[in-house]
Amino acid sequence: MGSEFLAKTYYGNTVGEWGTALLIIVAVLVLSKAAYWVLSNIVKKLTAKTKTQFDDILIDLIEEPIIFAVTVGGIWYGLARLNLTDQVGAWLDGGVRFLVIIAVTWLVARLVEAIFTHYLAPIAARSENDLDDQLLPIARKGGKTAVWIIGLVVALNNAGYDVGALIAGLGIGGLALAMAAKDTVSNIFGGFTVFTDQPFKINDRIRVEGFDGTVAEIGIRSTKLRTLDGTLVTLPNSTFSDSPVENVSAEPSRKVVLNLGLTYDTKPEQMQRAMAILREIAAANGSLEEKVICGFNAFGDFAMNILLIYYIRSGEDIVGVQSAMNLEILTRFNAEGLEFAFPTQTLYTIAQQPAGNGASGG
């Protein structure tokens, strides 16, 4: 009875042949799953104990693409045992070739990623030039994209598709695609402008479009900015072509303008002494440049104003230097009895004469 059932024919194959093909496919899936588990949990632990890093990278590279290719090959072997029509057979062969080439492309793309991550990135990190740090992410993404494009073209060609006709067909819709992708193209050209003009580099602090922060990554389409609040902002590269960019890190020095108001009862010699104290404080601070401007520049509504302009050297702690200057000014002025003014008003009241008790009589 069982042999009669197995001998029944469906779609050109007996039940036994269908069952054999199914068993082969299930066995391949189970073995692939087991092989992946062994690679992930046993082989990786063994390679982690070795001194060299090459075996760890190799296992990480091949485990998923190789398992995928073996699985595809096993499924093809199980289905190839069946009596299939010429059309189905051709479709199966083309599909298998497509998937195998995709697996190889996957492997090559992972190899490119590993080369950049484990070999080129450390070299770029050790170099003093920041340009390689900026170009490395773009080269990595561009290399992987090129590998996948070539792999897809080869895979489609081996699967029986006319790639030339496909590309020509894409050319017909090129205008519509260009219109839809105009923002992307603008951002790519903006990225090209960033790399050629170099208005900033990685780790520079910049101000643009109301954002203030440090450049974390420069990409082909966008640039990532770590703001002073700690958030990560992604800006399209077209922003840097259309908007002014202030590179705070590139400033030679930080200009600080300080207006100090002294009370109007300050004597001329005290004003002279106040300006001398300010020059002394600026000269004693090693974080300032030599150019210092100080002068009695205005009679204000509430105070006589002294203008002090000094320049903090590049690389110094801006807030720390300003705090030290302000504290020293406050200490010295208090010691000299120089009083800072604050808004005041003097009100004059006119006393009214008391009214008379009555008219005098004669």
C-alpha cells in the first residue's frame, strides 16, 4: 500500500521523488543552521584565543555568505533531482546562479568593510592629517556601493536578463529620476564642495543655520554635527553651499569686549588708576595676546564708561580665562575703592507754600 502511494505521479514526479527532494532541502537547512551555530559559538571562541586577528576576521567574513551559498546549492540539488519542465528548469538554474553571485558579492562587500575597519581605519587614526579621517567613511561607503552594483549587474546577466536593455530602459526615466533626486544631487555636490574648499574638518566646532557644535562625521550626502547640548544633528551638505559657515575652531583668537561703568563721583586720577589696573591685569594673564585696547570712552546716563578689549589666544579655555579676568578686575577695583555704577535716579521735590488763613482786614 505504501509503495503504491509513493509510486503515484504528480506533476511529472512520483511522491517518493517529491519526498526525497523535500528531505534533501530540509536536511540542507538543518545542516546549514548547525554549521552556523558551530561557527558562531565554537569556532569563534577558538579563534579568539589565538594571537593573530586574521582568523577572527576571516571567520566573521565567511560565515554568513558561505552558509547562504551552501543552502542555495543544497536546495538546487534537491530540486534538480526532479523531472521539471524546460521553463521551470531554466528559471531554477537562473535563480541559483543569481543567488550564488549575490552570495559572492556579499562576501566581497564584507571583505571591503573588514579592510576599512580593521586595517585602514587604524592607519588613518594614527596619522596627523585629518583629511584621511574625512575621506575614509566616504571611500568605505563608495567601495561597498560599487561592489554591490557590479555584483547585481553580473548576477542579472547570468540569470538571463538583458542588462543592456535594462539600463537603456532606465535611461528613459532618467529625467524623471533626476528631477526626483535633485535634492540628493545637490547634497552630493555640497559634499564635494566641503571636501575641496574644506571650510571645516572633523572635530572642528562650527556654527551654521542656528546650530552650534562639533563636526562628528562628513559624508557624501550629509554631515553629522554634535551640538553643545550633546544631541546629534544631521545636516544635508547643500546647507554648507547655501549658508554661511562660521568655523569657531579656526579663529586665531577670541575677541572679548568689556564695558565697565564707574560712578560719577570717581575722580580723574581714579579713572587713570582704573585704566592702569586693567592694563596690568591683561599683561599679567598669559592666556591673552599682547594687543589690548583700554580707554575712557563715554559719559553714560548712569556711569562713566571704560572700554576694555582683549584677545584670548587660540586653544585656551575661553570661559575660564574670562572668569579669571573678571574676578581679578573685581578684586583689584574693590581694593582700590573704585565703585561700579548702577542705574540711579535723582528726584527733586518742590515744596509747596502753606495756604494763608484768610485775607487781612483794614
